[in-house]
Amino acid sequence: MPAARRTDAVLLLVALVWGSSYLSAKTATAALPVMTVLFARYAISALACGAFAVFRRRTHRWTRSEITVGSLLGLTQAAVLVLETFGVAHTSAANAGLIISLTIVLTPLLDRTGGSGGLPARFFLPAGLCVLAVGLLTSSTGLHTPRLGDALVLAAAVVRAGHVALVGRLTARRPLDPVNLTTAQTMVGSALFLTPAAPHLPDLARSSATTWTQLLYLALFCSVFAFLAQTWAVQGTSASRASLLLGTEPIWAVAVGTIVGGEHLTAWATAGAVLMVAGTYWGQAIERTHRATPAGDRSAEAGDLVDAGRTR
């Protein structure tokens, strides 16, 4: 298989794994409390990442910056997973995967690194389309106040966008090792969730093979493998192509939720799913084009818009 196609296949696999994580989390939280599921996911991930970090300690020594940045990002990442996991426990896996994809259009609004600031006004068109999609997704059989699960996943999307923007800001122009950063984040998460999970650790130990399979899948595949595979793959392709392939995550979430999980999309939710996918891809395209445009051209474009506004 050519290198480019192999890289594309790995990125699609990462998107598939992330898309399937919502059904796995929903299944696990049906058997165990959310905090116990999160502790198990973090603890298993920390053990795997820690073992890998020890194996390569001679060539990749820890730095103070990696510990500091990793610990801070561990706090924000934990906040995302708390909201996301509690949310998916009270809504469908398909809905969760679609609503969380709002991160794609929210992140550029918060990110001020890499020349993404000052997005063009047309970016708010796909953003508005995604907001409309969320309304349709949460309407189910008719318009009503969003369910608790949908609201929590929506909050997770906002916090996740802030987390991604923070990652970009803290890691920009710093020689930080991704494995060490991930290990620090998983260790922080394990420590945070240990106390609330402690009363239910005996239940965790007695969990069925099915529950343990879901927990191992969430930790080793949806966390450790997905991150390392993404890091490897993006080095062999363009950022635009990587974001396009990883942007298929909500499609896989719907596919896994409906085919494997037996969930059903209403006509309202189906319309919302279509609008969400269209809006996120449209927003991605505008953001990529804007990022690739020289700053001088942006200033000229902004001046044209101001002049056009004056003539009205």
C-alpha cells in the first residue's frame, strides 16, 4: 500500500475509533457509575503511556515544561470527559457524536495561534448552520427544551474547543514530547477521579467481561492508540487532508450508534445530522482557506469589506 493511502487509512481508523467511543462509553456507564468509568479509562491509559514513556526514557527525558503543560491540559481534558461521559449516559451515542463535532467550528473562534484569528464573516454562516443542526438533533419528535444529555454534550463541545485552543497556545513553538504530555494528562485524570470512584472500585473489579472490554477499548484504542496514531499520521500528510479525514468522526458515530447500538434517528434528527456534517465541513473549508491566505491579503479583504459597508 502506498504511503499516502496508508496514512489516510490510519486517519480514517482514528476517526472511526473516536466515533465508536460514544457507544462504548454509553455501554460502560450503563454498568458502572460515570466517575468509575472515567477513573478506569484514565488509569489504564496512564499505565500504558507510563510503560511506553519508561521504555523510551533514555531518548525522551521529561522536562519541567512537559510536566507543567501536561498537568494543566490534564485538568481541561478531564473537564471535557466529565461533561461528555455524563452527557452520553443520558442521550444517544449518535446524538453525542454529532453534537460534539461542534468543536470543529468553535475552536477557530477561540484559537488565536497559527493565524486563525479574525475569521471572515462568512465563517459564521456554517457556524449558524451547526447551531440549527443542534436544535434539530435535540428536538427528537418535536421542538422542546434540550434534554440533559444533549445539553451536557453541548457544554462538552464548548469546553473541548477551549481545550484544543489551549493545547495550541501552550505547545506553540515548544519542543514538547507528545507521549510525555499524554502520560502527564492521564496521570492527572487518574488522580482526579480516584476519590469519587473509590467507593465503587469493588464493583469495577467484579465487572463483567463485556464491561472490561468496553473500558479497555476506551483506554487503549480511543485514548492511547488514537492519539499516537494521529500524531504519526499527520506528519505524513497535509493539515487540511488530516482535518478532512478526522472530520468524519460524527459520521462514524451515527453509523456505529444506529447499526451496532440499534439507535434510531427521527426525521428531525436526520435533518440535523445532515446539517451538522455539512456545516462542519463548510466551516473547515473556510477556516483552512483563511489560514492559508497571507496576512496582507486578509487586510486588503477587510478593507474592501469596510469600504463596501460605507457605500451602503
